[in-house]
Amino acid sequence: MPKDAKFGLVFGIGLVLLIALLFFRKEPLPSAIQQADTKPTVRVAQPTRTAPVQKRAEPREPEPIVPAETEPLEEIPPLPPPPVREDGKDQ
């Protein structure tokens, strides 16, 4: 294994471990959770005023689909036959 590959591997593992240590949080004990939850902290939202509801407009009838007037297509000429080799073999 080349030296730069070893260095990259060690550096990458070290970086991952460093980030894991920075963001690691220790979970609190269950007894600490029960003590913290003795007082509920609930806020009641105040009612807000809303705008009056407007009626929707009646849906319109869809316009009929009319095919566009087009010119007839030109006839496509047939393809020329494939070239033949001088020795008579297929390509």
C-alpha cells in the first residue's frame, strides 16, 4: 500500500473519530428525567382572527378541442439499396 494511501486512511479515520467525539452527547439517567419533568411547561395558543372565507367562482365549461388544419405530409422516398462489395461478400 503506498504511503499516501496509508496517510489518507489514517487521516480519514482520525477525522471521523474527532467529529464523533465533538458531537457525542451522554444520555441522562432515567431518574434525572423524572425530576426534570415534575413541572409541565405547556403554553396555550391565543385564538387568532382569520379572514372571511370567499366563495369560489363557478367552474367554466371547457372549450371543445378542435383539430388544427394541417397540410398533407409529403411521401417519403424509399431508401436506396445497400452498396455491394466488389468481391460479392456481405458486409
